[in-house]
Amino acid sequence: MSRVLAISGSLRAASYHTQLLSCLQPLAPEGMHIALFPGLGDLPHFSEDLETDPPLPVRELWQAIAEADGLLIATPEYNGAIPGVLKNALDWASRPRGTSVLPGHAAMVLSASPGLFGGIRAQAQLREMFALLNVYVVGGPQVAIPAVHTRLNPTAEPEQRLTDPITRAMLTSLLHGLEEAIDHQAGRRLVKPLHHLQSQQAT
Ligand code: FNR
């Protein structure tokens, strides 16, 4: 049984990325449970001044990442880069320095766009950022979905929502890669006592 935390980098109600994440559970290997993180839009703008006594949404993000065996990030591309809300969340997740809950996690990333290039520049940025954060990202297949609006039926049930068979096959393969990566990373997570979580939960 593996627990995967899925994060959509879009706050848009009809986000393609959130829709894509909602299609993935039926494609996942047996025993993998995917849960969507709901609180990206509740995070305050990152400031080091808030780190010592962070607001509840930040502690919820840390807790969700700490409890997950793997991460699954779907990022839009905004002006050639990852959206600010996702960068903000990853900046929060990377802190406090030395006790971040991120290092050692296995992760899978995907991107999509109504345009021709599938958000590949944002995805490349995300991969580079995760390398710096000691998050192990599954290498391939690299899933950057162009013309995403032609590959989804938003009104269908999750099992039928992803209408493009090639995208389905690639995402299935990537999810199996994530499962292998989670197994591989097991025991490599830097297990640190999460004092900063526990003490703040008590208050
Ligand atoms: C975009 N979009 C976009 N697409 C792309 O392929 N490359 C880009 O650089 C950009 N830049 C960009 C900037 C801003 C501010 C917006 C709002 C949009 C289009 C983007 O891919 C499209 O809106 C997606 O549908 C966003 O993802 P969600 O919200 O559907 O998940």
C-alpha cells in the first residue's frame, strides 16, 4: 500500500491539471492510493518571517507531504514557468532549512497545455527544482500533454474522463514507475523527528 499526494498547480475550478489528476486512480497500480491536496490556494505568500510559527495551511502541507510515500505534481505552464502558487507551495515545503519534509521522496511530474508544447518548459523547471531539493523524480516516460482540451471529457466518470489512449498508456506507465521509485526510495527518506510539526500541533 502506498500513499501518493497529488498536487495540481492550478487553482482554476475547471483546471485540466486537476482533471488529469482525478483520472489517475483507476490507472494506478494495485495498492496505490492517490489523494489530492486541497489547500494550495490557502497558503500564505512565503516569508521567512512566518517560518517559526507558520499558519495552519502550511502545517497541513508539511503534514500531508510527511505522511505521503510519493508525490505527484501536475503543473501548468504560465509564461514559460511554473505557476506562482506552485512555486510558493514548494518554497514552503522546502523549509525549515534542514528539517524540510521533502528530501528523499519519490515523485512523478506531468504537465499539459491547450497549446502545442504541453507545458514542457514548466515541467523542466520543476524537475530542476526537485533535483535541488533531493526529491527523486521518475525520469520517464516524460508526459507533457499538448492540446489537452482534446483529450479529456470533463463530464465523464473518472474511469472514462481521459479519452486519449496514448495519454492513458503513458500515464499508466508513469504511475508504475512511481510505484517502483517509492519502493526504491523506501528507507532513504531522511527520517527526522518532526518536532516543528508536533510542537505546533499541540498548540
Ligand atoms: C498560460 N498558458 C500557457 N500555456 C503554455 O503552453 N505556455 C505558456 O507559457 C502559457 N502561459 C500562460 C500564462 C498565463 C498567465 C495563463 C493564465 C495561461 C495557457 C495555459 O496552459 C492554460 O491556461 C491551461 O489551461 C492552464 O492549466 P489549467 O488551469 O487548465 O490546469
